[in-house]
Amino acid sequence: MAHAGDNKYEESPKRVKYDRQLRLWDDHGQYALEAAHVCLINASATGTEILKSLVLPGVGAFTILDGKVVNGQDAGNNFFLDKDSIGKSRAKVATEHLLELNPDVRGEFVDESLECILQAEPNFFSKFTVVIATNLEEVILLKLADVLWEKGVPLLVCRVYGMIGYMRLQFSDRTIIESRPENEFHDLRLDRPFPTLREYVDSIDLEKLTDQEHSHIPFVVILLKYLDSWKNRNNDEIPKNMVGKKLLKAEIVAGMRKKDEEENFEEACRAINRSIAVTSIPSEIQGILNDPLCDNLTSESKPFWILAKALKEFVSNEGQGCLPVRGVIPDMTSDTQSYIKLQNIYKAKADEDSHAMYTRVQQLLSNLGKPPNFISEHEVKVFCKNAHCLRVIRGRAIKNEYNPETSNIQSLIADLEHEDSDIIFYILLRAVDKFHSEYCRYPGQTNDEVESDIMKLKNYVSSLMNEWGCFPIMKDDYVHEMCRFGAAELHSVAAFIGGCGAQEVIKLITGQYVPFNNALTYYAVSQSTSVFCL
């Protein structure tokens, strides 16, 4: 889990320096980023663009592993290398220039090839939080992926081939507490109000309010008042379809004293569809609560699963079939006193549920022989607040996509029926790798053999698709383009993939937001991006 200590940046100069990103992943996310150590294999244009976007927000440390020297191509497409760098260590020059971006970051380089490191120091990668590999040959990539899979170190593979960008994430199962969905969920519990909310709403008589007070009552109170009236007439049931909700809306509109002047009543009408619903546990969360890792805890269980077990017990007891109250309410038209009162009611209930969860967590830790501080109270609160959007992603090893028995390519065959499907770019990249394994170069890298390379590449494409049981549907234009690219790494495409790659690395480091699963292709010509699970 991400560190959840006190607000170390509250009065720090870093609060100003990193203000905007702290709004995205909070103090504990920034702490995790500063504690991370990432490794970049190959200081290519794509690789340095990724590191740039990690160094600027303050990643703790990076190591560049690259045994090559800077050549003319590097100087032409890599922002961090120039013609004065030609002939020098590519790892050393890139490290020096990247460190100039942020004095808070530590950086080092290893002027060795990946092959030598894998052979001489197989434990070299154990110390890293994430490993980033760019533009690797297929054979060495598979060796690296196997090593990292065994050690449980996440791997991000990035590649730019002409106008094509490709990324592949390899990680073991990822558990995400702060998935931060785009559409914020407001847990108002209007269908089953808790006692303190019920007491507050019952204390308000809409008929006795002045016009000023009537136009500033929070819409939550309005909805609950009219919902109570509805339930009294409908066997204690809330409206469950659009017809019922429209009738309820009409009743609320009729209760307005000044048409088109009471914004709080208008807010209540707009909130009916999203706020009046049966409180339930989302299917994804139910799946987590029923997961064997949740039920069968051991001393080796990760904090996430201990928290999930406590949550399951809470739902069956204090929660009465529901998740903990989030304690967050949306902004709304209201007088300050009423809004703060309502806000405090929800927060107090959330604190009560969180405390019940913390008590259960402590009992579980005691049963497992874990120290009480193994999971802090703050971590429990964060877990409760995000209990409705927890995520577990099952990772797949890269070697699985090269094995016909474990590959998911069969599930993507339907996409191949469309001749412009982006999965074609994955097939083309696999084909050029097969070409390289036989000729020790990529198609089109020598101008005098482009025409013959086109025919050879077509054969590799057909071979791959036959291997997968697919009819070879592909425009000749794509094969011609691959040969025309000649494996060039265009800086504009590298910059785009670099930014996307850094974003995924930050997700892995902070444990926040949901990383893609598990392969991504980008085609700069049409500016299309697609995600596939291979």
C-alpha cells in the first residue's frame, strides 16, 4: 500500500513546487513517488521522454542501463542528446541532462548491455520499483520479462517504430484502492437513511420555513422529504423506474414556492436519477469480497486483502449489507450553516463506520500475528472512502502471448475482420521481430533491399496469422509502410508514448488510478489508440 503518513508537504516548499500533482495523487502518492527507484533500459528517444516525465514530478531515483554510445541518429531524434555527445556513453550523457531538470532527484547510470547484466548479475533488478524497457529485440525482451516476472517487479515495455507506438505492461496482480473513477459517486443513502440523517431531516418542517430558508435548504433534505411521502403511499418502496421518478420530480416542482427561483429545488430534480437508487454493493466489489485471497488470509497476505476481509465482515454486521458511508457530499445551493451541518452528519457516520472497520482490522492483524501498525488508521479511512471503487487487475506474463496455448490472440480474431483494426500493428511488430531474428536487421533499413523486404515481411505476416488460425486480411499498404519506416524512432511519436508511459509508471508507483491491461497501440497517422489484453 502507498505510504499514508502525516501531511509532510503541508508547510514545505515542495507544496508549492508540486502543488498541481498533489491535487491528483495527494501527499501519500507523492511520498510513494519520491520513495521509488525506476530503471530505464536504453536511453532512446522514447526512454528519455519517459524519464523526463518522471523526473519533473519528483521520482526518487532512476538508473539508466545502456551500453551503447551516442550516434548520429540519437543526436537527431533525442532531445537529451546532441552532436557534441556523439561517441560518448549514451547512458552517461542522458543521465547528466535529465538530472538538470530536478535537483530533488537522484540518478545514476550503468554503461553495460542488458545481456551482460542478465548473465553476470541476475539480481540486479530486484531493487527497482518499476523497470522500463525501450526498443528491445524480442529474444532479450523475453529473457528480461521472465526474470522480472519471477521477482515480482513490474515491467513497462515501450516501442516506437515509425508512426507506430506500442506499450505492454507486465505485472503480477495489482490491487488498487484509489482507482479514482471519472464520474464521482455520491453516497447519500436516501433509500435507507442512517439515524442521525433521519433525525436531522425530521427536525425540518418545510411548511414552516420562510421563503429565504425554503430556497436554501440542501437538496438532500428536499429529496428525502418527498421520498418519505412517496414511500408512505407506495408500500415503503422508492421509485424504481423512469415513470416513478418523473412523478416524484413533478411533486418536487409543485412544492416550489417561486418557480425558476429556487435553485435548491431544481438541484433536487436533477439529482433524482443519480441519487435515488437502492444502495447496493457493485458486482466488482462483491467479486473482491468473494475472492479466495480475501477469505483465506495468511501471515503473508497483503494489506489490501486484510482490509477486504475486514470489509466483508463489516458488510455482514455493522454495515447491514452495505459498504461504509463515504462521508462526502456534493456542492449544493444552501446556506452555510445547513450545508456544514449536513456535511458533518455524513462525516460523523463515515468516521463511525471507519472506526468499526479499524477495530476489525486490528483483530485480524492480531489473529495473523501482525503488529498493530501494519495497517494504520489513516489507511483504513482511505480504504473505506474508496470501498465502492476498489479494483483488482490480474496481470499476465509476456511469455504467455508467445505460447499458442496461453495467448489471448484468439479472442481478438474478430477485430481482424476489420482491415483497419489497430491489432494489425501488433501483428506487424511481431512480424518485423521475426524478420530481425533471421536477418539481424529490420525490414527497410537498407535502401537497396526494400522491395525484397516487402515480400519477406508479407510472408512473416501470413505465417503469424496462419499460426493463430486467422485468414490473412491486411492491406499491402501497411506492410509497405513498415518497410518504409525502417525501424526509425520518430521523436514526435516518442514524445507521445513517453508521456503515456510515464503516466502508467506513476499509476504503478502510487497505487492510484487504473493502469491499462495490458497492451496499447498508437498509430500517429490516424491518431488512434487501442488497448488489448494479450
